[in-house]
Amino acid sequence: MAEERPGAWFGFGFCGFQQELGSSPGFRMVASPEPLRAPGAEICRVSASWSYTALVTRGGRMLLSGSVSGVVDSCADAWASEVALVVLRTGAGPGAELQVWAPSSPALGEPLWAQVLEPEAEGDLGPDAEVPSTRLPLLPGACAYVTCRLPFLKPLAPELRARQLELGVEHALMLGIAGQVFSWGGGRHGQLGHGTLEAESKPRPLEALQGLPMAEVAAGGWHSVCLSETGDIYIWGWNEFGQLALPSRSLAEDSALHHHYHYFCCFSEASRPTQDDSGVKGAAGGEGEGSDPFIAVQPFPALLDLPMGSEAVQVSCGSQHTAVVTRTGELYTWGWGKYGQLGHKDTASLDHPCRVEYFVDQQLHVKTVTCGPWNTYVYAVEKGKS
């Protein structure tokens, strides 16, 4: 097997608190990908909140950047939010320790809450492990997950065997070991995908996706995405800024100049999502065609096609934007773009997938994307020589 080429992390979007985005002091945003100043090849985890970012290195150090800064050692994983910073610490004994800190003091005093994870509950996280196979907020062993509010630790029912869990602002998504998707929590924006706007107190399987094994899930602020094992994208929830890649009234009412610019540069009419089983069209009609529907809320999963039939292998959601990595190493983004978090060199919002040309121009193969609420982080490697 060929040795993996060294890569680098890039960031773009909101950096009003001088988060690690490669920006110059005084700037509030970065509209096109820039290399991080941190040692990119060593970073293995990125978790971004609104005002700060936690970067976890392969050596077990956590670098904090933004409204919170500093370095914390013996970290296997971190999950950042404005309310709390959750850290998985190793090396303090036979088991790893889960700690919840106030974001302003992760290296000072005592954590708000801490619990040692018993070795049998850690799954494959040994005392010398660099990173867990699961990622926060799902705990190693996949029997529980952590939240940023009391009670911090929440168990999962024994019959729910999880391999991934993601938290939105009001809802949770879980990917089961066999590829089934569960959701629960608030549903007023259709983010649960059950066809209603009702809340669910317990994990409920998505009936619309039964029989379709999924490989990954992502939770935005109030929208949800999952990828099938064959690279298909299913998306649902709130679409105020086009984060579902469905026609948004607010974007249609924006400047016609911006809308037409991105229409011409980013995609052709043939590449736009066409009418699917949901009965929702991917584009608004022109004059004389009647009034095509704008989608504010999509309460059940809709199939989304990327341009040129690209297959997706990874997805991440910000508060109101979405990013997808394709099998060929390209990055597509769409949704709210006010702070440059879409990476298209401007602040326009988009209700269709648009490829981030920076990585194509630089001959980079995108491997990983991680969205913060208002920004985006990407890991990419140089493409091999043909």
C-alpha cells in the first residue's frame, strides 16, 4: 500500500474571536480556505464552537484558539460548545476520564464535572491509545453520550448499538451499528425526519430510511443529513438559508446579481437537483411557469444529487450550512454564507451544492471536513502524480 501523503488543515468562515483560521488580526471572516497556523499534520480532531475552536493533536495535546486559548495535555478527544468544553483525558489511571469544563477555564482549577470511564466501558480505548474509535459526544463503548448541560451524561438503551451520534441545537441523530438512523429531541423545524414537527423524547428510527443502510450522519443547528453506504445524500429539516439544497424564499429575494453569478459559475441547469419522490423541485421556475414551491421546512428525508453524479463519502453541518466530501476528494458546500463559511471567496448564501474551487486549483484531495456553527475546517492532501 502506498504511504499516505502528508496533508494540511485549512479553515474559512467566521473568526471574529481570532479563531485559528489563518487570518490576520482584525479580520472577522475568511472567505476562501487558508492553511491553519497550527502544525496541521499533527491535528487529528477539530471541534469548533461559535467563539473558539479545539484542535486535538495525535500526540494528545489540545490547542484552544479564539475566545479561549491555551494548551491542555493528555487529551484523546474534545467537543466544544459555548456552554461547556467536554474533554476525554487519558493517562491518569487505568481508565480514561471524561471532564466537562467551563470554556473559560479548561486548564485552571477543577472541572464542572468529571467521571472516570471504566475500562470495560471504553471499548477499544486502551491506556496507550491515541484517539478513540468513537467520537464525542458518543462515548467509547457507545453505551452513553455526553451533552453540554446537566445531566451531562446520558445513557443509551442497551438495545441501541451506536457507531455515531451527533447533536444539533435541539435534536440528536444516532447511527446504529447496522446502518439504521435514529433521531430524537425537538422537531419544530422538521429536523427529526419523521414527517411531523413534533418532538420525540426517545430515539425513534426513521421509517423513510428503513432498508437503506447509512454510513454517516450529521446534525446541523436545525437540519440533518445522512450518507448511504453507496454515496447517496439524504437531507431534511430547516431550509431558511438553503442548507438543504432546496429552493429557499429568502435567497430568491436576495440580490439578483449574486444569485445569477453563482448560477452561472457553479453549476449547470442539468446538474441541479430534479424532482424526486418527495415532490419537491430543486429549482424555482421562471416567468410564465407558475409559482414553484419554496421549501422552508422539509420534515422527511429528501434525496439530493450532487453535480456530475458525484458520490459523497463524508458530511458535516454548521448551524445553517452543509459541506460534503466526494469520493474523488472534492468539497461541495451550500447554505448560509454570510461569513465566508462556504469557501467561495464571497459571502453569498446558496441553495444548491457548489464545489469549492480552491482545492481543485491547488491540486489537493480533500479527506475530511468539520463544520463549526459559522465556519468550516478541511483536511486535504496533495494529489498523486499521474
